Amino acid sequence: MKIEVQNFKDTRSGFGDGLLEAGKRNPKVVGLTADLTGSLKMGDFAKEFPERFFQVGIAEANMIGIAAGLANGGFIPFTGTFANFSSARIYDQIRMVVSYSNKNVKIAASHAGVTLGEDGATHQTLEDIGMMKMLPNMTVLVPCDYNQTKAATIAAAEHNGPVYLRFGRPKVANFTPADEPFVIGKAQMIQEGKDVSIFACGHLVWKAIEALPILKEMGINAELINIHTIKPLDVEAVLKSVAKTGCVVTAEEHMRNGGLGDSIAQVLALNNPRPLEMVAVNDVFGQSGTPDELLKHYHLDTPDIVEAVKKVIARK
Amino acid sequence: MTINELKDVASQVRRDIIRMVHGCQSGHPGGSLGATDIVTALYFDQMQIDPKHFKMDGAGEDMFFLSNGHISPMLYSILARRGYFPVAELATFRRLGTRLQGHPTPVEGLPGIRMASGSLGQGLSVAIGAAQAKKLSGDNHLVFCLMGDGEQEEGQIWEAAMYAPAKNVDNLVAIIDYNKKQIDGSTDDVMSLGNLRAKYEAFGWKVYECDGNDMQEIVDNLNEARENAHQGFAQIILAHTEMGMGVDFMMGTHKWHGTPPNDEQAASALSQLKETLGDY
């Protein structure tokens, strides 16, 4: 893939613009929010389709139930709130009336991870991928930039079944092609290589891209694959890459327990055990700070990916 | 249906409940018996439905959501007796591989069930969503939702209670199975519901009250609520019921909330309930 930074945009705006587009394409698409229309960038959809937009107030549990009822009636509801309130706060509701009942609800989860920044640990969910991937019927998407989040939103609307769509707050490099369709469950090759497989998701895909020239200077030819779909995981792509490189680094803005790295570890252990290093948060909560400070503090930054690669190659 | 015909159906439903719960030695007879008259009236007199052609989306018909899913034997019996699925299937209740799971679920393909329930406090939200879907679709049919009184202790109920009047959800009729009992004892002892009527009125609902085991009163209330639908306000019926209604030793106590009768108790219970439609 040709990597070309087009601009710097927040992934949540990709969701907002994707929702508007999905709403134009399909009159069954409806939006709900728990008092976070602006934060989730749902304002344009609300303005364009006021009769299809539901302001639920600060009542996330009720929002999920209403969404399930709307989905049962043939609509395609997108619920929008922060990731923590889209997962942990309402896990049982999602479990019973969305996942178990298998209703076509799309849970749009913004401000995920430590890059939410100054609001601190109460809002920085690092556990949601784990919670959501454990639920049967649930598809879990973690797109990496504005363009991909927009495409993932449109793909989620077209997919029949529950979806958890995770994205973030800060402006980040927007580098994937604007016209590239999002294929759920199909990993995205960013750069082919032979010495190490880097599997990344969300904001850390860009951090891994930044690591590539540094690794190249060190004589390491890294393969970078964007695992934008945590579930269903593209097991074939993972195994194909590992067969070539023989070692793995995972990178994600999530807890090590339950995250992308944990999914990859399972695939490796069951099929082709190889050395694995995980760039992830290890069993601690976040804290206040700027997104950049926090990525550095929790070892989720470009140098941490480089170090993990060096370490895993030494273990080969 | 006439009131007497409805009473006959309810008697058979109560027999089914006892036989189902006794058969697998598991389930919730007390609440099921208490809510039987309300849901019988809905399915056999009030709701416009097409049981032979069950549609998940409920388009073009009235819909019912059971929030307190543990009284599933009552719902299963009524659905079967109304023709959604063969009554013989009631014998599979709670057994491995059954479509009649301990708590209702749509995923086993049982006609008549649209949403899982059992984790309490969620049904009213779902019913509101279904009602909103009907409005968006231009479908003038109504959505009914039965809740337990114990589950009024769940916070989500009050999120939904705030939403429906605020957003003019006027194509929904909520009903509370108000039997004043829950697993640990009386609602007054466990967590007083206080003045439930005043609470809902303060939230902006039009509130009705009736004897939830008096078929005539139930039908009168439901008729009135249906006539008042589509007028910009949300409606709820507080249906005062007796847990265990119809079986003398199951009434006046919370002990039969989740306890099945033994052989002798089942025989005694069945001797008090007229077989009107033929046992399954």
C-alpha cells in the first residue's frame, strides 16, 4: 500500500461522515446518542435526518434497549457515546438484547484508549475490545484513520449483525486511500516484509508506520498488517505472514489482557507457536495527560514498537 | 372473546404452567400464574396479530414484549394456545435442545419471541424502540410491554420511564404485574416501591389501575388504553395481581416465585384448575 498522509483528522469525524453517507444510502439507518451528538460528530446526520435521530439523554442502557427494538423493527441503529459507556457501562444490555438476541445494532464507540487524554482513567477504556470480542455474534472493528473509519461505518451499516466500532478522539494522520472499501474480516497489508510481522490496530497502525523507516535503517525488513477487524480475525493472513517472518509484534491502544495481542497469541499457540511481543497497556489504568504524553508514558509509541521488534527478533 | 371464554383460556394456561414447571422440576410458577389473566386478555382479545405467520419485525400487527422473562411458562403456554407453535412442544420446557429456554430468546427460532429477556429492567426500553420503529414505518399498531413490579427497582426502568413521556411515545402500553412480591420477600420489605402510581404520573405517564386477575377489569382497562393511544402521551397500567393466583397454596406467599411443585402438590394444583382446552 502506498502510504501518503493526506491530512490530519480525527477518526470520530470519519464516523460522523460515514454515518451521514450510510444514512443517505439507506433510509433504514438511524442514529441514537446519549447526549454526545457533538463529540461523536453525529450533528450532520441529525440535521439531515432529524426524524431518524434519537436523543436519548444520559441513559446509555436505555439507548441500547431502544436500539435493539428499532433493529427488531427493521432499522439499522447506530448508538453513539464514549467507548467506556458503549461497553463496560452497559455490557449486560449489549449481551442480552444485542449479542444474544442477535439484533442488527451498531455500537459506535468513540474516545477509546488513552488518547482520549486529559479526562483521565474514568473515561479511557482499555478493556472494551476484550469485552466485545468475547460476545458471540459480535463483530469488532478498530479502524486506523479518518478514511478507514468512514469506510468502516458504511461497511458496518451494510453488514447484517451486531457491530462494535471503536475509534478515537485526537487528530491523527489520515493515510489510507479515500476510495478504499472496508472489507470486514480482511486484514490490510500495509507493507510486506520478511523479518518480523507487526500486527497493529487503531491509532497504533500509524505509530507502526513511523517505526518502519527506523527499522529499515537497522536492516530490519518488517511486514506491517493492519488488523482493523479484531473479530472475525483474519487468521489466514496472520498465519501466512508468520510463516514467512517467524516472529510477531502486536500493537494496540488497549489492555494486553483481552486485546488484539491476546487474539494473535491464541492463533499462534494453536497453530504455529512463534515468539511474540505485545505493545499494549499491561494491567494498569490510564491517567490525565495529553495524548502524546500518554502514548509515551504507557509505552505505546513508535520507539516502543521498535524496541519490541528488536526484542522479538532476538528471540527467534 | 367473551369474558367467560377468556377465563377458560386462562384456566388452561394455568394448568399448562403447573404441568410445565412440574415436568422439568424447574421454573417460576408463582409469577406466571399471577400474570396469566393479563397476557391472556392481550393475546386472545386485544392484540391484532397473525400467529400462523409470525414475523420477527412485527410489521402491520401489535407486538408484545415480556420484560420479566422468568415468567416464561405463562408466555409459552399462551403463544402455543394461540397457535404460534404446537402445544405438544410445551413438554420440552427447559430441557436440553428446547426452543422453550428457561428465559425467552429469539435465537432458537420459537415463533412469538422477538427479544431475549430475563436480565431484568430492559423490556421497556426495547418496547420503546419497537414503538419508535412503528412510528418511523407509519405503522399504527401498538406495542405492549409487561414488567414485573420487583424489576421496578432496576435503574434502567426509570431511564425508559423518563424517555417515553418526554418523546411522546404514545403507541405503547406498559403494564406492571403488581403482585407486591419478589424472590426475597414482599416488595415492601425488600425495597419499597413507594407510591408507584405517583412516581409514573410524576414522570408524565397516564396511569390506569385495575385488578390484574379480574378479566373484565383488565379488558376494560386495555380497551381504554387502546382508545387513548396516539394522543401524545405514554400509558401504563398498574395491574394488581396475586402471585400464584388460581392455586390456593401458592397464593399469599412469595415462596413459589421459583420453586416447582412436587407430584402431590402438582396434583393438588391441577385439581383446582379446570381443563378447558385439553392438556398438552
